[in-house]
Amino acid sequence: MAAEGHETAAPSAGEYIIHHLQHFQSGTQKGIADFSVVNLDSLFFSIFLGVLSCFFLWRAAKSATSGAPGRFQAAVEILVEMVANQAKGIVHSAESRKLVAPLALTVFVWIFLMNAMDLLPVDLLPWAWQNITGDHHAKLRVVPTADLSMTMGLSIGVLVTCLIYNVKVKGAGGWAHELVAAPFGDKVYLYPVNFLMQLIEFVAKTVSHGMRLFGNMYAGELIFLLIAMMGGAWSLSATGIGLAIGHIVAGSVWAIFHILIITLQAFIFMMLTLIYIGQAHDAH
């Protein structure tokens, strides 16, 4: 009887948070970094929202008219113009902007939608997944950008794009010369130092690019979990009414503030993408 009571007991605060921070994975992770394991939930939601982003932009382009635009078309036109102006000010090659500007626009919309998953009630989709699978211990995380593997994957994608543009703009020989000649000058004995500094710069930009987005979204997810626990604890405390009111007020205030955060983080990631690609066009 004691064992049965223990099994049906509600999870503690720590257990609740730990459960919500675990992924639906392809296998059992055996270390901090295990590249044989895939976070299937992050993969599913990122692909789904990526397709949704492309559909959103395709629909806007298809329904565009030369007359007075509707609200949807006007909002998309403002967004497109904003991204185009930023790209024009950073990437000075008109030919490159034909690809870079749509890329930046897609990145912004995609990351915004992934970030916006944090605004859903923290237990809604995990509860639905548990009922679908019939496993009340099933794990599911719905914010792809709160997964370090996803944000680092995005930043590595930006790195690869920068490397391609370095070769395309400067040529393989020109870029190779830049790797060993910048930033300390074209002296042979400084080539190893120059090359090391270039490697450090690429690694630092890539890591900081992914970590910045991950850190902000992970922190936001934790705050939503803490607010959710206030709502779950109201019936277990003598101060239940106060906790219930606090849950509603804190949740509403943080959600409104978080709208700014998810938009700002998508904008920052897009701007850094443009800046890094723009730097690939600059000769040292």
C-alpha cells in the first residue's frame, strides 16, 4: 500500500521541472554530448515550423496585389522592407543580397515561430502527447530554440554559409591568404598566429551566436515552469488564493514581456547572420 501511494503521489517541484526539461529522444543519452541520440521533439517542431514559415511567406507572395494591401500583405511588406534595408546596409553586393535577404527573412520568421512556442501553456502539448502515447511519463519539449543542439545547429549553418561566401567572393586562394595574413600583417613568421586568431574568431562567433539564443529561450522556459508551479500549488497551501492570483498576474505579465524577448532574439539572430555574411565580403 505504501508503494502504491508513492507511485500515485504528485511530483515534487524539482521532479516537475526536471521532467519538463527532458526531451523525447531516439535513445538513451549516455553523456552530456551524445551525437548518436536525436532529440525527436526539437526536430519535429523545428521542421514543422520551418515548413509553416515557408508557407507563410509563399502565401504572402502569392496573394500580393498592386492595389491597396490588406492587413496581412501590409504586415509582410513592412517585414520584407525592414529586412531588405538591413541587408542593403550590411551586405554591399547586390548580387549576394538576392540570396542573403530572403535567407535573413526566412531565418527571422522561422526563429520567431520557434521562440513563440514558449507562449503555449507549458503542460498543454506534453499532456496531449501523453494521452496520444498512453504513457503518462512521456517527455516532450516544444520550444526548439531552448535546445542547445538546435541553436548550435543554426549557428553552424550560418558559419558554413559564411565560409561559402568567403570562397565565392575572394576565391580559394584569396581567402587562404587572408587566413594567414590577417589580422597581424603579411609576415611569414606571423602566419601561424594569424591563422590561430582566425580560427578563434570563427569558433567564438559560432558558439556565441548559438548560445545567446539558447540561453535566453532556456531561461524564459524555466520562468514559465516556475509560474506554472504557482498555479499547481494553490490548492495545497493556506495561501491558495494568493498563489492563484499570483499565477495569473505573473503569467500574464511574463507572457507579454516574453513577446518582446522572442521577437528581439529572432531579430538579433537575423542581424548577426547578416553581419557575419557581410564580413565574408570584406577584404582584410
